[in-house]
Amino acid sequence: MAAYDFEGHITDIPDYPEKGVVFKDITTLLKEPEGFHAAIDAIADHFKDVGVTKVVGAEARGFLIGAPVAYRLGAGFVPARKPGKLPREVRTESYELEYGTDELQMHVDALDEDDVVLIIDDLVATGGTAVAQAKLVSQYGCKLAGMGFLMELEFLHPREAIAKETDVDVFALVQVK
């Protein structure tokens, strides 16, 4: 397959959600079958040989990328949800936001020590959500094999935050400088 122009199919929205921010809208990439397939295939292909048994994706856009990557890898999908969204007993990990804190939760039986886990999300910015997911996965005693993203905001240095928690392979299709 020829190289796909992922970045050319992501729409910049200036001053959204606030003045000075350039929002990267991935819906223009995902709405096109060729772009959606190419993105999922590229992420899945990058991790195809690491033995992934479960893909973890954070609410909600991590579901959009994580579930089809899990399908392509022949793995299960585990949602990491905001508090109060899961109906059974959960494990929880708190993390810092720009203003305050948040939490992610997964069912206590979502993973087991034999799982090989891949964390997938649409975007990595500061790395906070990715690190929270890595810490949450570590509570299960299983192996974290890597992290994959559709887009990385390099100028926010997310890999530095991630490297403080884990040394796994971090892969992004698009790097925004």
C-alpha cells in the first residue's frame, strides 16, 4: 500500500475550543473509508508481532481507534471509562489535568496477568491519559506491550511524561510539531 497522507485529511480548526488553540479534527479522516482503514491498518500493522491479547482504549475517542485495532489484531477490547460508567466492581487510576484531576476505571476482571496489552488512543498531548492507562494496566500484573496513537502533539512532549512511567514502544501516525 502506498503511503497515506493522514495529516492532509485532518482538519485544523483555529481558536477551538478557545482562542489560540488549533483543534485537530480527525473526523474528516475517519469519515472516508480509505482514511479510516489506512489509519487502523497502519497502527495494527505496527504492533502485529508483539502478541497483543487486549487493547485498552480511553473514553471516548480511544474507543473509535482502539476497538477496530483490537479487531485487526485478533485481540479483545477493554474500555477505560470515566467514573460511574461501568456497572461492576472497578479498578481506578487518578491523573492530573491542567485544572484539577480526573480518573479512569476498568472492571476488575478486564485483564489478567497473562494478557499482553496495547494502549490505543486518537491523540496523545501531554501524556497524562496515556500514563494513567499504563498505571491502571499495571494494577493487573500483565505486560504492557506498547502505546499507539493516531496523532501526537510533539510540542507538548508527551513521550517525556510516558517515559517516566514505562519504556514501551510509543507509535503515532501523525506528529504535530
